[in-house]
Amino acid sequence: MMNHGLIRACVFASVFVLAGNAAAIDVEEVKTRNGITAYLAQDDSNPIIAFSFEFLGGSSLDPDDKLGLSTMAAGLLDEGSGDLDSFAFQSKLQDLAIKLSFNANTDSFSGSLTTIKANVDEAFSLMAQALSAPRFDEEPVERIRRQILVSLARGAENPSRIARDTLFEKIFPDHPYGRPSSGTPETIQAITQADLASYASERFAKDRLFVGVAGDISPRQLRKRLNEVFGHLPDAIATEWRVADTAVTYVGTVVVDKAVPQSTVYMAQPGLSRDDPDWYTALVADYILGGGSFASRLMDEVREKRGLAYGVSTSLVPYESAPFMLASVGTRNESVAESIAVIRDEWRKFQSAGPTADELEGAKMYITGSWPLRFTSSGSIASTLVAIQRSDLGLDYLDRRNDYINSITLKDVRRVTASLYKPDELSVIVVGQPVGVESTVRAGDPGVDSSGG
Amino acid sequence: MRPLGVLSAVVALCGALAATTVAVTAKADVFGAETFMLDNGMQVVVIPNHRVPIVSHMIWYKVGSADEQPGKAGIAHFLEHLMFKGTPTYPAGEITDLVARNGGQQNAFTSYDYTAYYQNIASDRLPKMMELEADRMRNLILSEEDVRVERDVVLEERRMRVDSRPASIMSERLDAALWVTNRYGTPVIGWEEEIQALNRDDAFDFYRRWYAPKSAILVVAGDVTAKQLRPLAEATYGKIEPVESVTSRERSTFLPQAADVRVTMTDARVRQPRWQRTYIAPSINVGELDETYALQVLSEILGGGSTSRLYQALVVDQAIAASASAYYMDQAVSWGRFGLSVSPSPGVGVVDLENAIEAELAKVIEGGLTGDEVERAKTRLQAGVIYAKDSPTSAAQAVGSLLAVGMTLDQIEEWPARVAAVTAEQVNAAAHALFTSAPNGTGVLLPEGAV
């Protein structure tokens, strides 16, 4: 087994008291002697342990000719390792009700493990083995390759997927973000076993690792597990996990012709990064305009008043190298022009006048009041603890977060909406056969032909 | 209704795929659920979980799309949308506002056999949510304009969920052909033509008939106890006058004459063929209850994950398929369904694929399943039962859906013992009956020009 270089004291701890109730989530920082840190919310009310981790650097680092490498690696880490082939590995997971998964994201590679306490030894041993000694046997490699190819084919049928891929291709030209993150049939075919075998050593290191844990495990036990799972990793590696900073390119309107009765519309403009001092203010503004589900202005204008769509929403997307803001709506082809006009108009009103005092109050009440809903399962607690570390928010963030929201004034939010919202810089991607909406780019450009993206 | 994404109208389709998982979580002593009745006939269920001071407040109506009259397809789901329009106490927009300003997340969903509304919210806001939900059980108000605009929204929802997805259209056609006159052959969201004709009177007729204490179940999971909940329930839901007209759900269990039902659909949008088969199977309400447990075990052996028979044979050994799975939906007021779903590998024809699937089914019919396979599947089904208690929102969901289709809390509690008691003989008998004599239909979705 691995060495158990343990540090005893937990120096930092924070007790997050929710809504003045007796229930609370205690979060503490757990560090091993060899430099692995985790946030732990220990809770013995149910014999379950949820473990989440994330390495910075994701599919945006995949080479152009091997796009989808991260996706394929994520699909194969639980397909056999050490002395267990795929069948033996998967059988153990299923027999013991251990949930293990890996996921490639744009800017990170994440994993999660959920186990009942009785099987904790086997669970961590399987995860450790998956990360340190994956086999990449020919059968599972070819099988996962086929599955990715089939999923790409299904994606090519899906209007939302086509719209998203086209949007990224257009607003991030000549940048890794503009590429299809799960690859293309050609790049998936080009990935070799050797590419997969070197993936971990090129991407995983302690200097880019964040760990969040919730459930029935003590700090002392967790230190042992951290060493078991990540102890083999180098302290640092040369790979730069960030891709070059870029800007969101304005591309006007792009129509991807698809014979469907309902068009899928994506709209985007530059946004702000997670560490921007105005982040929380922008979050509140976004809630009011379109992030707030049924309570949002866009939902009221597009759905409730006009019946144009089943759903319309906006979000802040804080990509590391090019944050942006996104709006989306699905509407019958005859109503696309009207829906886009309504959204752009609301965007313009928001820019010129911002929200009302009452809207700001409502947004603060929802955003602060719904915060405990982030913690309804062990898995969601663990992944929130990862996100807090990744954004460097501090151990007491759970306590402080609502103060950030409550301190926002109407003046703040109007300053931010005036500078952030740019109705004339909204790029528009339409997948469908919209009536009265034309591409503003030349036919024949990628994404304008009928095969989509 | 209202959902932007996951939950909603066609929840039954997703629910079917998750049926085995839901069954795994269905153990009352694991949930620790308690129940009591209000004087007006309404059932109340509490599932305590004190980790975080939140509750999942759900009201389940024992009515769904399969209770609709012919020609009115979609009224159950349409009403679900309209339920957010308001009451005299909470007029236009106030339901949305009230829940949001209390930090709550709310939504609703409709299935064949139930309709549910919920708010996930801080536990100190629970009384307000109970007042709201009790109020709209009987006091809905609707303008003609509300109905007109919302009908357009539902039509957009249908375009998104069905018309934009060839695989959904194919499933809809397969169900219609397989179930014939049984209402499970009609999509939950309804047919476009019938949705267009639904009006305010239709909505109120359905509402007045079904939305009443006797056909409702209140499920609250989270930071609350039965002792705390009872007075709150009595002061809100308990004040509603009983409505005697609502009695029971008379459902047809008529089965059409077995025929070779096959739906083959080609669509220019399709890039990846699909193959699926649905068998009409026993449910917790129709057929022998014992057989439902045997079929849960069969579903696990045949299609439960990557070590299952179908996955190993078709995806791993023969590499003829990219995915292969089985599901069993025993939660139904009428018949249940057992389904197989397989995606061919790139370049593999559907005829070759189907032959390979039939060969695997023939092995089950002729050779049966081994005692080892059955024991292992039983172990796996029970292994994750502890997870049921982790999340109050999913616990409320699992318990509520089981109760709404007619299970009792005791039956839910018995689940692990009933699965443990299943024998290989029972599984083989159930498999033989299913694969040799149950009415079934096969659906094939192809790109244009493919065979």
C-alpha cells in the first residue's frame, strides 16, 4: 500500500449554519503531508461517502488531430485497471453498489465516487487503481470508441447540440474553445492506446487538483484515502492547463438550415470571469433578466405574455479563457424573428435602465434563500466543495456567500447592467427553418450548410 | 409544466428507464416514512431527513393522462400548466413570485397515472407552501387569455420534446400501435390536433373531478417530523371539504389480440439508427404481484449495466451494438411494460442486429437463467438501498410515485424481502411467459435510404 504520511491537526474549520436552524454543515480543510488538500463536510447521519475531485485542464487541451481524447480517457478509466479487466472491474462496482464516474469538461477533468461505508475500502481501492493503473485493453478501447462515434452521430440529429457546436465554432474561431469538445469521427478514429496511456501523466498532478468530500468519513481516514488515490501523482507537471485567453467574436446571425418545425436559438455576447469583482452583481442581474426560471423578465415576456416558447433562459458561462453570456429559446419557425426581437429588446431595456428596486429585492431573496438547496445530497455537497476551492473562495465561503449577494445595491447592479449588456453584440445562431431570419454571413461558410456542425 | 428541461410531461418515458432504480430505493424502513390520514380522506406521508433545513413539499394527484376521455388527449398535462395561473388569494404571477421570493424551487410533472407539484424550500417556509398548495387544489381561476396563451406554450413543448426528436416520434407511434385502445397508447402530452382543441371548460371539468383531498397524497421529505407536520396539514389541506364524486380509477385491462406490431420509421434527420421493443407486462396492479419482483430481477440480469447479458453479448463479445439495455416499469395502474433498447454499432444493419437480439432471447427462453445469475442480480438490486435516504428530494419522488399508483407504504417496506425471496424458477417462468406470449411491439428508426 501507499505510505500513510499523515498530518494530524486540521487547522482550519468552518461551520456553516443554514437559515438559523440547528442543522449545519461543518466544513474543514484536510491536508496530507505530501501536499494534497481536501474540503470535508463530515456527517455520520447516513453511512454514505461522496468524494469529488477535479484536475484543472480539460478537453480544450486535446490536440487538434486527437480531439475527444479527454472524453475517451474519461470513458475508459473505469474499464479495467491493475489485475482487473473491464468485466471484473465493472462487476465489483455493481456488486458493491459503488458509483464511480469520470468526466471531461472544457477546462477540467473531474471524477466522483459514491459508496456505502461498508464498502469503503474496495471503493477507494478501485478508484485509486483506475487513476494509477488503467489498462486500456483493446476491447474496451474499441468499444468506447464506437460509443463515442454513435454519440456524435446522435448529436448531429440534435438541434441543441448543433446550435451549441455552431455557436462555439463561430464565436471562438481559431481557438480551442471553437472545436467540438467530444471530437469528430476522424479525430476519434485517430486516438491510439498510447495516447490514452500517456494521458494521466500529461494531465494529472497535485498542483492542479481539488477535492471535496461529504459524508461518513473522519479527517484521519480521509488523509489515508487521499494518499491512496492521489499519492502517486507528481507534485507538478509542465503542462499549462489554461489555454490562451481569447475574446468572444461577434458573428451577427447564422442560420443552420434543418427541416424541423421548431427552431433552436442560441445567443451570446462577452461576459465576465468568475473572479471578476462584479461577478455576484452580474449573477443577480442575470437572474432578473433570464436566469431566474419562471420569475425572469424573459420568461414573462416570451412565454407568459406571448406563448412563444416553452422555455427561454440566460446564463453566465465563466469559461477560464473567454467568459460569455448565453441566451437560448426554442420556438416555432414562424415566431423566431419575434422571439429574437423580444429578447434583444429586453436586453436593450436592461442595458439602458437596469432592474427595478423590487426586482433586485426579489432576486436577492431567491438567491440567498435557495442557497441551502445546493446541499440536498452528499454528491452535491462534495461537488460544491470542489467548486469553492477551484474558484479560491475560501473555507468560510458557505457562510459569506449570502453576504456578497445582500450587499449589492441598485446602483451597483445598474452600473453593471449598463456596461455588461450589449444588445447589438449578441451573436445569434438559429437551427431550423426560421421565417424572416437570414444569415448575415456568406452561404457556404462552415455551419451554414445543411449538414450542421 | 413549467419545467425548462428535465421534469415534465413525458416523465413516464424517462420514468420507465429508471424504474429499476426507483424500485431499489423503495424501502420504507430505509426511508423511515410515516403516514396518517386527514378527516377528509387525504393521505399524508412524512420522510424525515434533518441534515439540511430544507423540505421537499410534494402533492401527488392520483390522476394522469390515462384517465383522460378519448378526444381530450393532453388535458391532464395542460391543466398542470394552468395550475400556475392563480387563485383569488394568489392572483396572476403570485404563485411564481411567492415561491421564488421564499427561495424555493418549484415545478410540476404529469405522467400516465399521476400528476405532481412540488416546492423544494427552506423548512421554515413550509407552512406558506402548504397554504398555497391547499388553496389551488380547489380555487383555481383561469381567464380565456390564460388558456389561449398557455396552449401555445404546450404546443411549443410538444414541438421540442417530440417533433424535434425522431426517436420520440417513433416511440409515440410504437406505443399507439401496441396499446391500441388502452390509454397508455396515447402520449402524455397529447396529440397536436387534440391539444389545439382543448379549452377552458375541459380544464375545469378535469380539475373539479380529480383535484380533491381523496385523490391527493401529500409527501413532505426533509427537516420536519410527523408531529410538526400534522397540525400544519390539518390547518391547510384538512380544511378542504371532501369531494365524494372522486372514488376509484376504473381502468381497462383489456389487451388487444396479439399481432406482429412493428413500426419502422425513416427520417432524413436521423444519423444513428435505433432499435427498441416493448412488451406488455404485469404491473403492481395487474397480474401476479410475485411476478413483478421476478421481472425486476430479469431486467437486471438482461440489461442492468455493462455486465448484463445483452450488453456482454451484443456490445462486448459481438461488437454489433454500441449500447444495450432493459427496463421494467411495474409502477402502473393498468398493465406494466418491459422494454429492450439497443443501438447498432456504426455500419451494422438493423436486421443483423435484431437477429442477434432474438438469439439472446432464445437462449433465455430455452436455457433459462442460472441460479448464480439470479442470486447476483438480487444482491445488486438490494446493495444500494442505503442511498435512498441520502436526498430528501429523490426520496419524496420515489415514495410519492409508488403510492400514487396504488402501492402501500407497507408494500414499499417489504420490497427488499420480496426481492430476496425471488427464485430462479420464478424468474425463468416470468421470462418464458414474457418472451413467448406477451403482446409486444418493435420499433426501428432509420436514416433515409437505410435498410
